[in-house]
Amino acid sequence: MSFLGRLFDQYRRAEGFDEAFRSDGTVRPHYEQVVRSFEEIDADELRRMEGVVADEFRRLGITFTVYNDDEGIERTWPIDLFPRIIEAAEWKTLETGLKQRVKALNFFLSDLYVGEGAALSDGVVPEWVVKSSQGFERNAFGIQVPYGAHCMIAGIDLVRDGAGKYAVLEDNLRNPSGISYVVENRAAMVKAIPRIFDDHTVEPVDQYGEMLRHALEAVAPPTANERPTIVILTPGVYNAAYFEHAFLARSMGVELVEGQDLVVDDQVVYARTIHGSLPVDVIYRRIDDNFLDPVAFEASSSLGVPGLLGAMRAGTVTVCNALGNGVADDKAVYPYVPDMIRYYLNEEPILPNVETYVMWDQDQKAEALDRLDQLVTKPVAESGGYGIVIGPHASETELEGARKAIEEDPRNWIVQEVVQLSSLACLSESHLEPRHLDLRPFVLTGERTEVFPGGLTRVALERGSLVVNSSQGGGSKDTWILADQTEVPA
Amino acid sequence: MILARHAESLYWTGRYLERAEVTSRWLDVASRFNAHVLPEDGAAEWQGLMRALGAPLLGADLGDGAFDQAAVSTLLLADPSTVGSVSSAIEALRDNLRVVRDRVPVELWEEVNRLHFGLEQSATASRQDRAHHHFSRTVREGCQAISGVLSESMMRDEGHAFIVIGQMIERSILTVGLLRSALTNTVTSFDSDRVLRSSSALQSYRRLHGHRATSQSVTSFLLRTPELPRSVLSCLLNAERRLNVVDPGSQRTAQTRRLAGRIRSGLEFGDFDLDFDDRIISLLTDLQQDLWRLGDTLSSEIFRPLGEPLLHAQYIRPGLER
């Protein structure tokens, strides 16, 4: 099938793998119907639909905050209406690979904080890398987590190379955000262009609240009764992700608390309610380790709860994600994750890493510095796309700066091969153009590890750009996982 | 379970919702009546309205102009920085609701946002017309939509109860303020039609008492008619019912309930007709103060029982015996 419709008139494939179109211009089978539907739409109509969604998002307050020079600007969540589609079989592989990876990461965290540290003594991960990590948290030692679910909610960023092969770009094991947008994107799509769903069976995404609540109930401490009291701890209404915090509280039917609402007495956490103090069993916290407890960490923080660490130690409350997860999503530890999988699970990694050079290995460093203009240089402790130098797009001054920074503090940098992210059609002006994108699926661990169907697809703002972070102006797409049709007779 | 902080936000949501709606209604009624008085009297009338609302008269930037409908409209409607303006009430309503948006129906948050975004447009239209009609209508329709969601979509739980308690307390305070302002008006004599219309009670009054209206009968009607949803007595009865939802055993709201009961029985059984003209102003003054105190008592009993300074003072060192 070829594409002739107006919206596709000027479509020129970008470099790398196109999710919908083969290199000869034909449409991949799982995109055929959607492409056909979009051929019947003209740009004005699509613009109007986008307007409908934007109004809806604005009225519902589906926003995020961008910080620029310390000034917060509230933006409406950007969504492009051309969906990203993943076939059932492909998703199965991703699902298995994601579970495998998160299981290994959880084993590593358990091993490190409540076990013997076997991976360190066996040399799977260099001890000095672990102990010099900003995310390494001595206070986490000895704090038991039910089912070893240190990372209860993980967001794993996946990209596809030129051949369409998936790889893990980054693990987010502390406070990965974005799940609310997955759910709201779908709701908006169903409102704006319901007809494109007609020919597909798409896995629903409404069940996230139930899944999360189930996982949170599973990790309640033994002191909790049958229906544990769960709360979400938010930094408050001014936080960039406040919408998501409120969304999660609503979809789980639990209280959204701030630090000031909780109080610790005799190593038990209580919520200050109108009926006095009521004990709390599980805290899904959306604040960083450093602000959790002003007694143990950042003393000036008013976001946390004094005495919370003591309660965690006493085992009267479970805090999710657990303390100290930052060590495992440190980009300097990332190169060792495939080895963790082999070590703990005795399996070959299903999802590979992006090829990465560590700067504390002289050979790797020499090679990387030599080809820095072809590689991506990343600071290990930043997130949100900050501080990244993309070699092919960087000026000589930027590259020189990166070289100098690496020489000064090799521990602080990793260098990776450029992944020519895959691309997909997005509406730009009056026609569809390819934009690069990634995928952040969410992996939940309670009694068992489960992958939420789909995930957040983030797209770059400009043609050719490889930066997809919403804080850098990127957008998003609804992500469809097609249901497995093998059991349904035609 | 409901957090004390959330309960407080819901309570203020109710208060600001009521305030926004009442203020815009009063302005509409005032415009209608003040169009028929002499300009110099009109200014005094507008000042009376500002006073009844508790809006500050000093420091308000009126330029050269005196109090007239355009100036007051600008101040009381569209200026979010004027304390007591409709805009400020809606902003405060939204700020409070944002804190609890996870526990109220999505439609409620949506309606409040719609109103918030609609105000900007209406303010422009009103400025162009030099009339606040657009603006008032947006506010009233918005408030009615919000009330509709509250009544049809929200579970009658503690959260709902706190919104209603807030509405009832605000409504009764404003009704008493309206009566006081009308009874102490030095420019024109007590205008029963205007007072009744301001309380959305004109029709009801006429059905019951026809066109015979005195300051005494109107005052009594607005204070003590249990069937009239805007009467102070009705508000108190409603608030007491909601307190029962919040705290059935009356364990944590004893003072609030005692005070509410005392005010309510004063209205039910008090002799307002005795020496009406001499005593009514001081009675209303006392009543208004009692109503203010009712809000404060609720706050100190339920919302902030430990007091703000104690909030973060309870430091417990991990692992230390106490």
C-alpha cells in the first residue's frame, strides 16, 4: 500500500528506523489502518482535533511545569494524535525483557542494602563505583522491603536503533513520572478521534490505579491490617508533577498527603485527620530521598516527615520506592546491568544496553575521547536531558568542554554510541513529518513483577532532534499495544 | 479517612464558592436599584454594598471617579487583587480545590477551571460594554454548574459535608451583613424588595406574605424561616446536620456544635420582635460575631487541633528511647 493522502504529501523518512514506513515507502502492516484513517483527514481537521484535546487538557488541568531560570511555567501537556503502535508479539518480548531487567535490579538493591553485597565482592559491579554514587544511601542498610521490591515502580527508557532493535537507554528507579499522561493521552484520543480505534483491539490503560494499589497493598508491613492505609506523599501543589500525584491518589482512592500531614510517634507514622491521628502503613512517596526526613537528611527540608527513617527501620511502614535506589539507576552503574542479569538470574539479557564507554577504563576512555564528535557524552547524575552533549550536533567548544570535564572527573561521565532513534509521523504545520521518539514503559513490582501495557512515548519537537524530554519541549503520543489476536478466531 | 488539611481546604472551597455567587448577585441587584437613585446617593449605596461585603474602601484605587457602578464593578468583579472581589473569591476557590482535586469529582475541578478561564474573556467583554452583565452571568452560571456537580456527583461523605458547612457559614454571615447594611442605611430607607432580591427570596416572600413588607417582617423572614434555603436558621440547621456526618459521636466537635446549637436556638426561640427598632442592630452585630466565631471554633477544633507551630516540632531521633 502506498500513501497518497494530503497529510502524507510531503512525508520524507528521517534517518534511522521509521515505525510506520519501510524504506521503500510501503506501510508496515500494523500501521496500515491508521495510515488509511489519517489519509481521510485533512490538516485543518487534525488541527481542530488537537484544539479539542488541548482545551480538554487545559480545563482538566493536565499540565506540567517547566523550570527556566528558577521560574516555573505551567504548560498544557502536549500530545500528537498519530498513535504509536506496537504489535502483540513485539510487546511480549519487550515485556519479558523489562521484567528480567527490573528483577535483576531489585536483586542488586536487596543484595547491596540488606544482603551480603555479593555482587560487589564477586566483582560484578566495582565497589568503588557503587560507593561513590550520589544515589548510594548508607541509611538504607538493613531496611527490609517486603518481596525485595526496592524498586516498586520503575520507568525504563527504551529506544530503537537504525534496524529497529530495542535497547535500554536509561533506568529510572527512583520517582519515574509520566504514567498519568499515558492514561490521559488515551482518554483524549478516544474523545478526539474515536474512529481510528474501530479497526483495532488496543490493550486498555485504565487499570493502572488498580494495579498500583494492588502492588502497594502487597508490600504493606506485617503490622498493617487487611486493608492497609496507603498514602501518596507529594511535595505539594507547586511541584512539576503535582497533576500526576493527584491523578494517582484519585485513581487508587487513597489520600494525597504532604509532609506536614504526617507525624511520627514512637516509630509509627500517623496521618493527621479530622478524627485525630490514624496510622499509615504504606507511603508512595514522590519526593527525593534527601527530603524524606529532616532529621536524617536535608535538615532544612519541610517536605518530609521528621522521624520517618526511624519508622522505616522499625518496620512499621513501607516507603515506596525504597531508600537508596538512586545507586542502581546511576548512569555509571548502568553499564553493569547486563552483567547483573547474568549474575542474579543466570540468563542472557533480552534487552541490551546502548553501547557505553566508561571513563574509568583507560582503553575505553581513549577510544571515546578520540571519537567524541561521533558519540554522546552524558553526566551520570543528571536527568531530564540536562548536560548532554550529542557529538554530531555539538560545536567544537562544546566538545572541548566535554573532553575537559571527562578528564577532570571521569566518574562523573559516560559516553555512548549515538542511537539514531526511531521516528514516527507527527503533525507539523499542515502535514505529517517524522519525529524521533522513545518509549518509557512502567514496571511494577509487588508480589510479582508486571509490566503495564504500553508506556509513555515521547517525541522530539524538531525534525532531526534526538531530545525527547518534555522539559526540553518534547511532545508525546498515545501508545497502543495491540491485543494478541491468536486466540480469537476470525 | 480525611486529612485535617484537606477538610480545611474543602471548607474554604465552600465558603469561596458561596461568596463568589452572592457577591455577583448583590452587584446585579445593586445595579438595578442604583440606576434609579440620584448619582450622589448612588455613591453612598455602592459604599454600603462594599461595606456589607467587607471589602476595603481605603486604598482602593478609584482614580478620580467616585463610587459609581463602573468603578465598583471593576473593583468587585474583575480585579483579583481586591480583597472580596468575585475574581479573588474564584481564584481562592480554585487554589483550595486544587489541594483536594484528587478527592472531588473530576467534573468539579473541570467546572472550576472552566469558570477560571471564562472569567478572563468575560472581563474583557464587560469592560467593552462598560457593564458587568457578561461577567456576572459567567460567574453565576459557573457557580451553578459547580453546585450541580456537588449535588449530583459527589458522595455525601465528610468531604462533601465540609464544603456544605463552608457554604452555610458564609451564606449566613453574608445574609446578616446584608440586613445590617440595609437597616443602617442612612441614605434611603429600608428597601425590602432590594434586600429580598439580594437573597433570592423576593418571590418566596410574596407568595407567603404578599406585598406587605416591613423591615421587621423581612428581617424575620431572612433570619428565621426554616423552609427558606438562604435564611440563617436554615443554614445553621443544615450545618448542624453536616457536622453530624463529620463527627457522629460529637467527640471532636463538641464546642462547634454547642455554639451552632446556641445560635440556632437563639434564632428559633429568641424574641426578635420585642423593641425591634431599638435592639435589632445590636442583635445582628452579636449574631454576626457569633457566626464568625463558629468558623474559628471549627478551625481550632478540627482543622488545626495541634496548632500550626507544633506541626514540625515533634522530632524523634531514630533509634532513641523516649
